[in-house]
Amino acid sequence: PVAATLAGFVHGFALGGTAVDASKATRLYRQGCDGGIGRACFFLAIHYGNGTGVTPDLAAASQIFARGCDLGNAASCTELGYNYESARGVAQSDIKAADYYRRGCEGRSALGCNNLGNRFQNGKGVTKSDSEAVKYYRQSCDAGSAAGCGNLGFVMANGIGISPNSADAVKYYRKACDGGDAVSCSNLGYMLQYGNGAPQSDVEAADFYRKACDGGSAMGCANYGHMLDHAKGVANDPAAALRNYAVGCEGGVMFACTSLGFMYSEARGVPQNDVEAIASYRKACDGADSAGCNSL
């Protein structure tokens, strides 16, 4: 089983100059999993979930994750928790999601600890406890999860389950951003823009907003658009501001929709267009942005 699992890695990840052979990797992972190798079960379940080398089957994936979890593979426990949270191949259950996240966390899955912290913060499947959320976010961050560090920064910045500490929030946001968490890059930019927990710097704020936007954060794009629009930390660039506002608005950031309406109304970075302005203001207003309602 150990050899089969390792051979599965070779064919699944094209190691040693081999070509990827998803079907062969799947067969080998199955052999490893049947032989009691939890990590083989994890990759076999991933293949079933994604339809890699096998017909996609979320129910089968969940069953295999359960075997992997029982064999001590923490990542399998965490993935099964996510499946229960999202009703992927199993009936949705907040209680079972929390239980499997806990098992994942106890097995040192950084993502499992982060997700368990989120369960406690929101009271889903467990009794709501902000202090427990902080504990698990810290465990997650210490284990290397960028998301865990970002959530730890957020609770510190807002005094959720812990005394507020802006300087520590900046530290953890920075660690999370360095680890690729785009939302934390945006939050870090906000702290720097307003001098919370660190010296005020529009230049640094704009840079982190840009990094957040590049990483897929709609809020990061909206905030970067604001910096470009108002020449804060970067040169004024109405056309670029409009593009970033549009991404932010599409991602559900309502102030970006209002700002996009301003751009169309005032012909900044785009030809004047009242129809587009009204559509943007309406979207912002429907999303409860009072400035959007006023402009509409």
C-alpha cells in the first residue's frame, strides 16, 4: 500500500520525468487507501470530487474522505467537514461539519483549525464563543494557514473575543498577506491608510490594495480604485480607477458601484453615460449604500 501510494504520486504529479496519468494514479491511490494509507484515501477522494481519472462522484468522495479521516489523515477530516458544510455528496449538517473540522484540527490541519474557529465565531454547529474562535484562529496561524492569520488579525483589530490590539492586527494581516490571503492584504492596506497600528502611509496602503486586487479581492480592487481616483499614494488615473471600481462593484462592494456611477455621470475615465450611471447607482442603492440611493 505504501509503494502504491508513492507510485500514485509519481503518476499523479508527473514526478521523475513521467507524464501525468490520472487514471493510473487513481488506481494506485485506491490500492493504497484499501491497504490502510490515509493519505492515499485523501488523494483518491480528491480525484473523485474533481473527476480526475475517474467519473466525478461527490458521494463517493465523501465516503473516501471518511475512511481517510478514520485512518488518521487530518486533511481528509477537514475536507469532509467542508463537504458537510456545503452539502457536497452528503446532507448538509453544521454539527457534523464542526465535528470533522475539530478532528482535522486535532490532527494538526491548519485549515481545519481555521474553519473550526469560524464555526465558533458564527455559532454554526457549536455554541457561539468568540474566545474559542480566537484560540483556533491562533492555532491555525501558528500551523501556517494564511487564512487563520488573517482571521486572527481581524478579531484583534475589532476586539472580538480578545482585547483590541491594532499593532498585533497589522502584524497578523501582514503575515497573512505574505502567505497569499488577498482579503488580509486589503485589510492591511486599510490599517496603513488610516494609521491604525502602524505609521500612516498612503503609498503602502495603495500597494497592498493593488496586491489584494491582483489576488482576487473585490474589496481590494474597490479600495485601489479609490486611491487611483483621488491620487492617494499613486498617480491619479481615472481610467484605471474606473476599471477597479467595476471589478469591485461586480464583486458586491457597493461603494464601488456608487463610485462607478460617479465616473459615468461626470465622464471621468469614460465617456459620459447617464444610463450606465443610473444602473450603477441603482445597484448600489439595492445593496443598501445610502450614497448610491442619494445619487440615484
